[in-house]
Amino acid sequence: MRIKAFTILEIVVTIAITAILVTLVYGAINFLNAQNYREMRTKDRVNEWMILRKQMIEDVYLSNAVIRLEDGMELISGSGEKVVYRVNNGVLQIEEDDVLTTTSFKDASCTWVFDSNDQELCEWTFNVMEESMELSFYAFSTRADRVNEWYEKEVVKK
């Protein structure tokens, strides 16, 4: 009496097909994992940029003066506290309350130019994920000057 069974060739072919399928699934999982990692890294970098952008805008808005420095800008609040943003060898550094913080932003630059109205403008450029991000701030001496300029421009001239 003969028992029905698979031949060795049939078993080898089945194992080979299973190995190919397992390899394809493993490769797909690795690909998705790598894609997820790249996406998370991009989101983290953009999030760092958004936090820095928010901090700089808030610091300028709350300051009473934006003063030109050779390598950045100094912000002075009404209570005399100062925050200094400067570029040192292409790296953004923030000095607040005599504490120096070096950021992860490389290839940062700060240039001072004059706009069409001859107002001094601080232009910041940051390289974020190989994309050039820019921020611009006008130099001013006091918050009262900003209010007076706005009042003359918006209210008096109407």
C-alpha cells in the first residue's frame, strides 16, 4: 500500500515561493519604516523652524528696541532685559539673561539692508531641509516710535 505524499521537488518549490513572499513582505515593511522615519525627521525639523520663528517674532514684538549688531540683532525690553540673536560661523546663537544657547540651525545668515523708504531692515535666512527660510525685522528705537509711525501713516494721512 502506497501513501500519498508530496515529492521533494514540490516541497522545495513551496519553500522557495514562501521565502520569496516573506522577503517581499519584509522589504515592504522596511521601506515603510524608512519612509516613516524620513517623514518624522522632516516634521521635527520644520517644527524646530516654526518654534524659532515664533520665538523671534514674539521677542521682536515685545521688545522696545531692535538694535543693529554686526552679526545679528539685539532686542531690549522695557524692563531693560536684552535678547541677542547672532550668527557665529553660520550657526544661530541666542543670548538671553547672559545664557548663551547654540541652536541646531546651520548656514544661518543675518544681513542689514535699507528698504525703499530708507528704513533699516534685518534680514535673516535659515536653511531648513535644504529650503531657504527668511525672516525680516525693521530696526526701531522704541515702541512709541512704532505707534507714532503707524498713527501718522494710517490715521493722519486718511
